[in-house]
Amino acid sequence: MKLKKTFVFILLSYQISTIAFATISSDLYNEGAALMRIKGMKAIEQAIILFEKSIKIDSEFIPGYQAIINALIIKFESSNVKDHVILNKALTLTGTILKIDPGNAKAYFSRATIYFDLKDEIKGYRELKKAVWADPSDMDINLAYFYYLLNVKKHSEALRFIKRSKKHFLKNAKVFLIYADGLLQHSLIKEAKQNIMQALEIAPENHKIIIIAANLLKQDGNYENAIVNYKKAIDLGAQDNFIYFNLAFCYAGIKDYKNAVATAKEFTNLEPDHIGAKNNLAIYLEEFGLTDEANKIWNQIKNNPAASDIYKNRASQHLKNQLPSKE
């Protein structure tokens, strides 16, 4: 299922985190984590040996158990031969953690991952819910649960979950952006916009969020506010050429063709091979009364081998419309 890569990425991020306090077990753990960070999959067997030593020294050393579980899941995920013995070993270790710490959210999350890999969605969903209940403030677990609900088309439940979980992330714009992205993927446009605007309230100077908000305003035909946001993103130093493409479109949307032309030219200077931008610039020039300059661009498009037939035919039609009529 689509969650697979998300789970593996989160598990890997858990595994490679180092532990600050110094014990023999933590030293072994940190050595294994460092190996995984530096060498990746090549060092996974060596890392597992170190993690296993850490729990032999201290049988209640939970990070050691969790690291082995994560390494086993990653090993299973990255292998062409899916050996369920690997997952069963990992599942047994999650049980050991839960005996030591019955409310361990990461252990439940690992169990969910294992069951999903075993194609047992019912148990995977059950364990994922337990992980959320155990630690409702864990961002990665929350996002995994949210995406699961979307992927199995439980949209209403996903929306209710967002409402419940928001209180844990009131200062974390990233969470609301990820919620918005998932909602957009599932055509929940209204709800996605609400989450983007919430992210913007949290981080009003984040140019990436500002651009996303501006794009949504543009799609809604709210060109004036889109312009304000695109310009703000530029002022904040956003390095995204397509801001100028969209900004020019918005200027044209309010019939400010002078600024539309100037902004479209900025974009074509940055992206000289973008046929669509040249097409738009020619239209803006025509609307601004600069027909001769527009015709030069139409001719460039018409004679450009890289231009699609749609653009070439449009260019030919515009050039034809400029010819004097025969009396």
C-alpha cells in the first residue's frame, strides 16, 4: 500500500537517532546508529549485532529493541525476497517492548508497519490506532494515521481526526501543510485550503507557504490577494521562477497588462525555453497594444520545432488575425 515508503522513512529516522546519556548499552546503540547513518544498508547486519549486544547488557534497554525492529523492517522492505521470518522476529521484539512499557507508541507503530507488510490491514489499522492513542502528539504517527485514512477512502474520519489532532500542533506549520497536501491529493479542496491558511497563520513569513496560499488564491480567481502573496514571497527571497509566471497571469486576470507584460518578461528571461510562457507573453502584449512585439513572439513559436501543434496553430491564428482584410 501507499503508506509503505512513509513508514520505512519514519522508522529509519527513529533508528539513526543517537542517545545523549552514556551507558555501555547506549554506546553500543550509538555505534550501530552511526554505522547506519554513514553506510546505510551495507552496515545493517553489523548494526543489528551492536543493537543486540546493547539489549544483552541491559534487558530493559528499549532503544536497543526498537533499533533492531526498525533495522529488520528496513531489511525486509529493501529485499527482493520477502522473508516473513524477519518480520515475525521484529513482531516478537515489539511484544518485549510492550511488556517493559505497555504504552510505548513507537512499538505500536512498528507493529502496524509489520502487519501492513504482512498484508494484514485490519491488524495494521488496529495497531496504528493504538499508536495514536498512546502518543497523540507524535507527528510522524499522526501523519501516518491520517494518510492511512485517506488511502482507504475514510475521508470523513480523516477530517475528524485532523480536528482532534490540531491541538497538538498549533505551532507546527509543517503538519498543516502535510494535511493540506494529502487533502488536495484526494480532491478535498475546501478542507485543504483551510489547512494551508492555518499554516500561513502559524508561519506568515514562510515564503513556501505563502506561495502555496497564493497558488490557491489564483485558482479561485482571487487575483488581487494572490498578487499580494506572490510579491510578498519575492520580497522574502523565494527562489522560484514560476512565481513570475503565476504573478503575470494574475496581473492579466485584473487586466493590468503593463505589469503582466513586465512580469512575464522576467519569467521568460529566467526560462527562455518555456513555450507556454512565450504564448502568454504574446497575448499580454496584444492586450497591451504592442502588436508588433507580440507578432515577433508568435513567429518564434510558429517556427519553433519544440513547440506543440496547439501552440503553433494558435500562433498562426493570431498572426492571421493581424493581417489586413482584403476589400
